[in-house]
Amino acid sequence: MTATLDTTVTDSEPGPEETGLVRQPQRPLLELVPSTRRADVQATTALTAEQIEELGRRLDAIRDRVLDERGASDAAYIRDVIGKQRALEIGGRALLFAGVLPPAWIAGTAMLSIAKILENMEIGHNVMHGQWDWMRDPKIHSSTWEWDNVSSSAEWKHSHNYLHHTYTNVVGKDRDVGYGILRLSEEQRWTPYYLGNPLYNFLLSLFFEYGVALHDLEVEKVAAGEKSWSRVWQQVKSIGRKTGRQVFKDYLAFPALAGPFFLPVLAGNLTANVVRNVWSHAVIFCGHFPAGAVQFSEEQLADESRGEWYVRQLLGSANLDGGRFFHLMTGQLSFQIEHHLFPDLPSNRYAEIAPEVRSLCEEYGLEYTSGPLWKQYLQVLGTINRLALPNGKR
């Protein structure tokens, strides 16, 4: 179930670090091959500086319009999703108590898996982006929400909302490029360690929530003298507390309540967590690393304008094709392009504005990368396997 940390809500909108709309200098996090790319985002397109800024103003207009239109229907949407998610979780856990019967175990595990996916992706991820802060509901607010995940909300909001959304696909700054263990860019210097790329990716998909939590530690900065061990220890303790609560809830408390059916409940809870991890991993990787998603060098951030920031989000993200239920199950991250352009807009609005964004891309000659999940995941796997080798160039 969802718990809240604090019921005090301010009257201000979420800060720029929470929404990912600001940029400040950060040190490189990976050993990189010296870049030969031109030092601006404009170099990745055929647009003039004036066209880029014009595009930025038109995208700003879309964002401002949606912000002005937010209202009762949006609030009803998120409350309805939260209600259905909790009903699925309660129903799934109840069915698992009869999990000695195969149909009950399958149905209960499926319901719990869907509930965990919805809680993490459509609810937790988007609430912590501040998408629903305008409602002034202390139970659905980025300052109070704590999700069913081993990453604490505070640490995640810094690493994801700020670092990832500010430095999207910038090799050496965006920690999501490789999560500290994978080689996902030709600019990352190859070492024999990366021969294990396919294995590391497989393990990361199974334990994705732990991979996300641990990559926030930034232990390489300790060796460089940029971060203290005391700070790392604080983060480790936070991860330990969240992990302990999840282990107790899913692997001890609920199985124990089932009495003689301890093992079926334990297996169902474990399966649901793995399903959630594998699904989240696939959706997120397909939104950032398929063919067509552009990576950037640190030099290209020099004096980056608002319009150039928008162009970098457009080119560095990719959408997934599907129907309404599919989009819901991805947390609307199947509209990854729109999410990266407007991370603080209500997620239910992404499908509405996607045709406008696609039309703008066509008008300005920019690639709008989109495709089915299976195809883009195969492309991601191909990149991971290719970059495991020292000569893994396209």
C-alpha cells in the first residue's frame, strides 16, 4: 500500500530540481573517449539558432496551455487510477492466500504484478515529478509521496528528476546511461569488464529497483574525492530501510498471514516484484536507447538555450506504440518524448499533445522516434551486445 511521509504541503509549485527543468555543472561520472563532436546541440540538426528558439516558444505554448487547462477531469483521473491500483493489490493479495490452487495463484500474482507496475510507473513516478501538486492534496503530492520501491523518494527525485531530466542522454552526466554498470555509448572507454554487458543487463532487469537505488550512490565520486563516505553511508542506510520494509512486507508479513500457504504467497510476491522490475527496465531502456535516440557529449551543453534543451529532449528520447491500456501500464512513459519535454504535466495529457509534438517535429525536420516495444527492445539488446566488444561501432 502507499504510505505518506509528511502531510504538510506548501502552496508553491515543485522546485526546478524536482521537475528537471534546470541545469547546473556536474563532474563526469564515466571514463570517456575524447569527443570529436561539435560543441552545440544545433550541430545535430539542420536548424538555425532562430528556428530552434522559435520551436522552443511553440513548445512552451503547448505546456502553458495544458497548465491552464488542468482541472477536475485530471484530478479524477489520478484518483481513479490510485483507487483501481489499491483494489488490484488487495484483490491480488487475497487471491494469493488461496494460492495453493493454481488458478488462484496465477490470478493473484497477475493482479499484484499489475498493481505494483501501476504504483511505480503511473502513480509514484508521476506524482514525484510534481505532476499533481497543483491539486493541493497532501496524499497525492511530490513532497509527501513514498513509493513501493527500495529507492527513497528524496534520493530518486534528485537522481531522476534533476540529473536525468536535466542531462538527458548526455554521456558522462546522465547516470541512466549505463546505470554505472553497462556500456551504452561508444564514448565510454572500453575495458574487458564490458564483455559482461549482456549478463549485467539481464541481472539489472531482474533487480532493476536495486540497480536504480545503488547507482544513486555515485561511489566513483568517493574515489575522486568529490563525495564523502559519510554521505554514501547515509544513502546506504536509506536504501537498507526501504529494502527492509519491502522484504518484511512481501516476504515475511503477508506470507506469514497465509499460515500453511506461506510458500505460495511468498512465491507470488517475489514473482510480482520481478515482473515489475523487468517491465520497468524494458519500458525505460526502450525510451532512451533504441536506434534513433541520440546521445550527446558534455561539450554540447555549452551555453545551451531553452530551445536547444527542448531539441535535446526531442532527439534523446523515443516513444512506444500501443493502445490505452499499454500506455497506462507504462505510466504514459510510452510517450517518453512528451514526458521529457514536459515532465511536470499530468501524465494523462501526453496522449493528447503527442500529435502536436509529432507535427512540430515533421515541420522542423526533426526525427520523432517511435515504434513497438518488441522492436525497440531488440534494438536495445543489439546495442548492449555490440558495445560489449571493443570495436562495437555501428
